[in-house]
Amino acid sequence: MRALYSIVYALGFFLSSPYWIFRGLKNPPYRLNLKKRLLGTREPLPPKTKRPRVLVWALSLGEVRSARLLARELDARGAEVVVCASTLSGIREARAAFPDFPVRESPLDFAYSVKKFLDAVKPDATLLVETDIWPGFLLESRKRNIPVTLVSARLSPKSFRRYRLGRFYFRRIWPLFRRVAAQTEEDRAKFIALGANPLTTKVTGNLKFDETPAQADPEAKSRALGLTGWPEGRYLVAGSTHPGEETIILEAFREILPSYPELKLVLAPRDPGRFAEVALLIQAYFPAERIARRSAPALSDAASQAFLLDSLGELSAIYALADLAIVGKSFPGRHKGGGHNPLEPAALGVFVVAGRAVFNFQWIYGALSAAGGAELAEPQDLALILLGLLRSPERLREMGEKGRRFVSAHQGAVRATLDFAGEDWS
């Protein structure tokens, strides 16, 4: 099994190498990240102590954010924490979020890369966050008797179908996990159907619920207004938008403005590389106005209808001023959709609207909608839905509060996950 996987993985890497080379030539930090993942880093780790060393493996930005409280709680419980991530955005976020923990690039799944990485880190246990499944790493960890737990584990319908197609191979992979801590009962059933051990597959919840504050912060809106420079008013915040979605949102916003001229829009694209593109798009819709943007605020910005949040790490704070939030990657345009996490605005008591392409967060959106805290929309219906919601501010606040209570009721995944996974090193 290992030989077959190594051949297929190496072949895939070779065939895709022109892409990696091209990206590396254009982006030196990307090239360095790839080199470290392939050959290993020369940065030494501190010597091991008597504390158990737990490796927290988070693929990219979203998984690193999910792992923040998990890593801190591990430290509080007496573990020595090492964090690794694969993408540049994940590495940067991890170094910002975990200044007191060693952060390393996760290895590519070649036998040499994995062995060199494990020789350097020497973990007593590993927690893989969400859906990061690397057969080479799992096989080498089993060989070294290092328990690996898949935490906050989920499977989208698309991933489940893909794994089922390869079930004759993957049924040998799932037992390599010592434990699987699933997000929901549906996820647990999927993992078991694919070959996970029912006795060591348990529902412990979704770590993303614990990222959000348990209590509302009365000063949050004031701080958000300080970021925009705008006065009190009514706000529509569209967060983590992707190509094609800004047009859908700006069209709907322009359509509802005659009914709600006091309403202001905040657009927050997911990709910093698109900030200039979205600024031009806003200018096309509001040619008579100066573009209000976070990177270059001016006193005249308060007269603008739309604000571009062209900064990183401030969207969660900006959600606090929203009467309504639109969460992106949910209206397929020049992307396939999948959705982003709606819990940040919901935890602040903000009602959430999204498109229907939210398959990566299917359970969360379904449950949040059933609780009364969200609504899914087709692009052509977005303006009509926003008009209906804005008509009754009191009802909108009540629905936002239902979303906040939903988030609060589902917190506790960090504790449950570590109570379950910690049996391997406690």
C-alpha cells in the first residue's frame, strides 16, 4: 500500500511541477515554503521536556484559526505545543497567533520529507485539524507509535463521494487514525462508513463555535465604527467575498438604496490580491463618490455609500456594526463556492444571508437557518430578501439574537475534543 501511494504521489507531484516552479519564480516566499516542506527546515526545536509534546497540524488559514483555542488549551493542560501549517497564509497566521509556540512548515507527503519532519519534531501525539489526511504521514506515525487524532473532523458531500470511489484503498487509511473527533453525528456516520473504527470515532463538536465570544461585547460596535470613521447608522457587511460575488452584492445594494438611502455597504474581499480590482468595481457603481477604504481613510468617506475593507484580520471586528451580514464564497461566480464560516457574525447577534453554495458548511448553515439566524438566497432574489429583512429592524434584531443563542448553545468543542484525544497522552 505504501509503495503504491508513494508512486502515485510522486507522479502527481512531477506532473504538476511546472505549476510549482512557475509560482516559485513569481513568489520567492512561496518557493522557500515549498523547499522547507520538501527538504525540511533547519530551525531547531527546543529540547523536549517531561511534558508531552503535541503537534497541532493545520493546513491553512481557516484551520489555523480553528486551532487557536485548541492549542492554548493544550498548553494550559500541561502539553508542549508545536504547530505546523502548509500554506503561506497558514504559516503567517500561525506565527501571529502562536508567538509562544514553535511553528513549522508541514512536510510534503514524501517518505523522506515526513521522516525528516518527525525526526525534528518528535511529537508524542498529533492532532490533525478538520480534513487534512496524508497517508504517508499516517503510515510513518503508526510505524513510530505516534497516535494521530483527526479533530473537528468533517466530510463535505463531495469529499465523501470521492473517498467512497477509492474506498478499497482508503478503508486501509482510516484505521491509521487512533481517534476521529467528528463535528456532527452525520460526519461520524460518514467516517465509519469509510472504515473508521466506531469505538474510537466520537462527536465532539466543531471548533469554530469556540472561536467566537460567549458573551456580547457592548463596546464592539464603537470599535468597529472607529475602524471605518463612519457615524452610527444602518450597515450591510459583505465578508469574505470572491470573484463575481461583489457584482451580485453591488447590484442588489443599488436596487435597495432608493428604499433605504441611509444604508451603507462594507465590502471585504477574501483575497488581498483583489483589493484594487474591487475598488475599481465600487467606483464603477458609485462614480460620483470618492472610494472609502480602510487603507486610506479621509474625512469625506462618511458621505460615501460603500466602504472597502482592504485590510487583514479586521473583518470579525467590522461585523459588529452590521445590521445584516452577507457571507461570501456562497454565490458561485468565477469560483465553485463552498461557503465561509457564518459563526463570526452570528455570534455577534447579526443575521446572516448567504448563497446556496455552502456545502463546506452545510450542517452549520442548515442548523443556523433552522434556528432562525440565517437565510440562503439565489443571486436574483438577494435584493428582495434584503428589502424584506430591512423592513423591520426590531424583527431583524430578534432573528440575530436567535443566531447568537444558537452559537452559544454549541460551544464547548475544545474541551470535549481534548478530553477525548487527551487519553492518548495524559
